[in-house]
Amino acid sequence: MQTYGCERCGSHGGALTPCELSANGTLLAEATVHLHADKNRPAPFTIVKVALDDGPVIRTLLADGSAAVAPGQRVTGRLAAVGQSESGETVLDLRFSIAS
């Protein structure tokens, strides 16, 4: 859970209440990374800025193999397997793709 604080009222930490958010939104911006220092995240990959239907704006990754995107397009998020933990469990992360 993100506990950095509310941009509107300044509340943070224990003053925040966890809630579920829709994984649907509108693409605001995108950028493709062609060179990255982390060997665990091979380039190229695309970072997207999404305005969720529930209000927050997030930055995340576009799902691997997604078609080209442009601002204004509708996108939807899903949990995707991105690797294995040291204990052998599947690691999931949120990835967005063009809504169908």
C-alpha cells in the first residue's frame, strides 16, 4: 500500500484508509525506455501515466506485447506474473494494456 500521503489534505501513514481502485482509466502520457541499468528489467519497455476512473493518477508499465498507445486511449490494468521470489513464489505486478 502506498502511504506517502494525500496530495489534497496532507494525511499520511495510519491516517490513510486502504481502498480498492478500479484498474480502468485513460492514458495521459507514455515513454519508451530503450536503455535501463537494471538487468532484471530488460529494455525496451514502456512507462505509462494513467488517470484511473476512481481519480488517482499513477505511473506504471505497459504490458509486454501491447500495441502502440497514444494519450486519450482507454486502458485497463491486470496483475501479470513478472518473476519468481527467492522462495519460489510467483511475483505479480500491475500492467496496463489498451482496453478492448
